Amino acid sequence: MKPVEIKDNIYWVGAVDWNIRDFHGYSTYKGSTYNAYLAKDEKVALFDTVKKPFYMDLVHRLHNVIDPTEIDYLVVNHLEPDHSGSLKDTVEAVKPEKIYTSVMGAKSMAGYYKVDNWPIETVKTGDVLSLGKNSVHFLDARMVHWPDSMFSYIPEEKLLISNDGFGQHWATSERFDDQVDNGELMRQAAKYYANILMLYSPLIAKLLEKVADMGLEIDMIAPDHGLIWRNNPGQIIQAYQTWSKQKATAKALVVYDTMWHSTEAMAKAIYDGILDSGVSVQLMNLACTHRSDVMTEVLDAKAVVFGSPTLNNGMLPRMADLLHYMRGLKPTDKICATFGSYGWSGEAPKMMAAQLEEMNLSLIDEPVRTMWAPNHDSLKPCRELGQKIGQAVVEANLPPSCRAIYCGD
């Protein structure tokens, strides 16, 4: 794949990883990209590098634009190895005049690489690097999603190079948002946010407010993963504003694992009860749904119900795995409940409820348990639980002035 000119004399020179299927426990079944950008001006700057196995892809694309030894500056927006894995090789090949990074980036650089003789210069929000016709304005983006993260903004081109912000793990031959299906693009962007950035939502909300206050004109966002936003960058900015506030829709999830289909029967009864309220609901079996796909749906769900039978006085391993993963991402403002079948002890629903309480999530009712295989009568409490959850979701999505009427107050 050749370099792609994204702006006048600014090029995508990154790499496409068609084969990666896991990123820190997040299922990347569509692969990913490691985007790097080259700006040619009176001074030449390379923004980020690529994962180490893809170094020659980077070199090949650079050679199609310029002799790499003519690069004057390296801008390192983030030190995670999928972006800086080729940094040492690049420094040795280019011998840059300066390497620009954040203060925390310099610390990370020292931790990853031998930097004794590297010409590192730290920058902060408001610092400006002149390239000639264009300039690079640096913006601290701490915890999007590492402490060293920063953005690089080129005002003359209205271009924001956003590193891990606004990205997607999606390998494509296309480079721009308007070249792919928008629905799939936004789904992959939501999955990326839900599984990587959700934890940092309060900080991201503040960063977005700061960018808005600065009045930056942006007509292109170039992230370090996935597609470049050139057609409608405001779409992804607006999505981040919504996601960072964890605004929920009138949607519920019933997430479960099952051994001999007893807990599955309970899940279906709860699902039916939620449907009685007219609420959109998804049934998600952990045996065939990856935890990262569950979290993608959790992002905008108002209610999440968890079910597991009891195994060895505990919950099934896939449910324990999901709750551990979810705890780290810290979703907020969810209506929750638990359920499960059992043969003689039945601890799993209470254990799940305890973990949800530790996450500061609201439990709408006591755990529902069914002994042995459920029948029509024993499934009645499950359906009633579903109806209660559905009504709570409906109420939560009513304007405050209507809630008292709905509740009969």
C-alpha cells in the first residue's frame, strides 16, 4: 500500500495489521492499523511510528515520499509500543534534530528505550513548533489513554492528529471515513471507546470542553488507529461527548452463561418481561459473545441483567471474567439485577450482586434464583423481574416532569 496524501504535503505512512485478533483482552476480529503521519515543509516532521513488526512498512512508505534522513523532527504523541515500537529503529535511521514529546512521554521513553543521546524536547499545551508554512500546536491529552498522551494540531490545515483519541481497531484498504459504511465505522468507534477509554470518561469530557473553549477549527481528525475523519469529524466529536457522559438509551441487556440451559430459560423469561414494557433488549450468551462485544453494548445500555448458575460455590468462569473486565472499565449509572439456577447451594447470583454493588451500580431487586430445572411457575418471578427492569428503563428515559405521572405519584 502506497502513502496517502491526506492534506497538502501531509501523508499517511502507517501500517495495516490484518491479523491481530486481541488487544489487551479486547477482541479485534477486524484487525487494526497503526497510523503514522509525515508533514513535508521547510522542516519535515514524522508523527508517531508503528508497531515494531511493521517497521519496514513504515520505511517503505517514507521512501515513497522522501529520503527518511531528510526528516528533521519526530513527534511522539504516545509511547505505547503499538505506536512507538519502531521508535528506536527510526531514531537510528533518521537521526532527527529533535524528538518532541510530553513530559510524561519523556519518562516513558526513558523506561522503554536507551535515550541518553536522544535530542528530546518536552512540550506542553500551548507550545508551538514551526515547520515553515505550517505549525504544530501541542495539546496535553493525558489519560487518552496513557499519562503521556498528547494531540498535535496543525491550524493551517485544520488538522488534528489525535493519537488514541477517536480511533477504531479496523483494518481496511480505505483510509477515510467516507470510503466505508458509516454504521460499521461508528460501531467500531463505539467498541474502541467502550473497551479502551470508558474508564477515563470524566477526563475525556473535560478535554472535549477544553478543545471547545480553545475554538480549534477542525475539518480532519487523524487518529493512530483506523479511519481518518475527513467527511464529518463533528460526528465522532459529538459521539465522544455523549459517550464520555455515559448517556444511556432505552436499552437493556440480559447477559448470561448457562450449563444445562436452566439459567438460559430464566434469561429468556427476563427478556420477555423487559419486552412487555416496550424496551429494546438484547439476549447475550457469554458462550458465543466476547466480553468486549458485551461492553460495546453496555456503553449506551440503561439496564444490564447478569445470570449464571452456581458452579463449585461460585459463578461460571466466563461471567467472572466479564465482571472483572467490566470493573476495570467503570461503567456508571446502570440499572442492574442478577439471577441464576442451582442444584444445592446457589451462591452465584448473590456473588454477582456483591460485585455490582462494589462497582457502585444500582441493583433494582434481590437476586432471583431457581432450584433445578425451572418450570412455568418458577419462571414467573423472572418475568416479573424483567417487567420491573423494563418499567425502570422507561421511567429513566422520561422527562423529569413526567416521571411522577408514570410512577403514579
